Amino acid sequence: GSAVAAHYLSSRVEYYYIQALFSGLSGGEECHIAVVYSYASEKTPFNKRTKNYATLEISSGLAIPLGAASGGWIYNFLGCPAVYL
């Protein structure tokens, strides 16, 4: 949805509903985070669980600023549609 709307800047606002539809049907980001943490607790030995949870927290915390920075860098060099590819 966002890739189509970014490529065609004069596109209709209904294209943003495509993206929201997939996110809504899959439970959104909260559901994905719950799945990741439950998978980590099932597959990690008890003595390494704290380290793996800390790694998950750090990577989740760095994802937004690094994603925004890399998106801005890609936008400057390749243009708006390339950010969504």
C-alpha cells in the first residue's frame, strides 16, 4: 500500500487501506512481538534467556532510529519510491 502510494504521488488515499488491512488481519505489531518473545522463551536454554531478551530489546530499540536514518539516506540518493522497495 505505501509503496504504491509513494510511487504514484497522486494516488488515492484508499491505497493506504491495503497496508492497514494486512496489519489488522495479522494482529499488528503487538502480536508479532508476543510471538517473537514466546519463541525465544521456548527455544532458549534458561541460563541464556536473559541475554537473548536483552538482544531483542536492544534490536527493537535501535530499529526505529536506524530505519529512519537509512530511509532518509536512501531517499536522498535514490528518491521517494526506492524507500519502500
